[in-house]
Amino acid sequence: MEEQIFYTRKIPLQSASFHQNSRSVRVIAATETPLRFFNPLQMKWEYIIHLVSGLVLPPSGQVPLLDTHDRTSVSSVIGSARNFRVAGKNLECDVFFSETQGGKEAAQKVREGHLTDFSVGYIILEAHRIPKGESKEINGRIFRGPIQINSRWRLIELSVAAVGRDENAKVIPAKTAGAVNEKDEKPEKSGIGIIDIAFFIFLAMMLMGWIYGIF
């Protein structure tokens, strides 16, 4: 049965929004970018889209952060992913690293910019395969084949990975440090300033000296 097949999808990120105090980073966990994958049931390569509106989370709203999809040991859990939010066609979340040795090492590499990719592990709950030359309306949107649309999918875990596939799924950059708020920005004052007055006085004195032969 299709819903029993465990899938993964890789997500690149940048370390710009890493928060040292909480050892966390904000990422785009999934997008609706079509990705090429091998379907083991059909034994062929296909393109797939995850509708972010079809995400199904566990009741806790949290999934474990794993080391390269290793679900065989609790030592592979190096943190967790929480605070999921759908923003347009993107799925955002916060990644928190554990204080364990594995969590600290992964966080350090992310902070330094050496480790840049994450990968989602999921189970497909509802999928629509659209053959080449055909189209189908799903949730009020028209999709044209050949493609598979996953309209409902359960997120199982998020992993730190080595190589990403989805170039549009990235970390959400932190706000630019020292940026000036438009409301706080002071407009330049117009008119004559103190320096201008002193300059005019100097010119007047030079003129008077020239007229009366002082200089």
C-alpha cells in the first residue's frame, strides 16, 4: 500500500538566521517546487509536488530532527522541528538542536555554514497521478501531467542531510542588523545652519577688509 512507503525530500538552507541562545534556525521545510523522484511502485522516475496545505502533523506539532534519516537509534535524534506554518506555497518551521554531542556538532556546522541542507521524511496519504497530456483539478487548482500531486502527506521527521535537491527551500534570513526603521529615520533639515552662518560672516569680514584696506 502506498501509504506505507517512507519518502524523503532534501531541503537546502543558509545559516543566516541561526540563533545562538536557543541553538535554532528558521527554515523552509518544503515548497511546491516539482521534484524528480523514483517511484518504487511504478519502477520509474516521476515528478512530484507536495501541496503544503495537505500537510498532516502529529498531535504534538513536533517531529524529531534526525541525522540523515537514521530511525534505528535514539542517539540519531539530534533535536526537533517545531512551529510549523504555511506561508503561501512554502512550509516553514524552526529547527532546534539538542545539547547532546551530536546536536552540538550539527549546530556548529550549520552555524559555520558548512552544513546547509535538511531533508523531510514523510508518508503519502493521498496522491493523484496525472498522465502526460492530461490535466486535473485538485483543491481548486489545475495541474497538468505527467506529474504526481501529493494532496495529503504526513510528516514523520526532519533530517540534517549532506546534499539538497529543492533549490527554492531555504533558511529564512535574519533581519539585517542595524537596519534603520522608516519611522525612526530622521529627515534632513532644510535652511541655513551654523556652519553656513559662520562662512557668510567670514566672507563679510573679508569684503569689509578689502573695501577699507584692512587686509
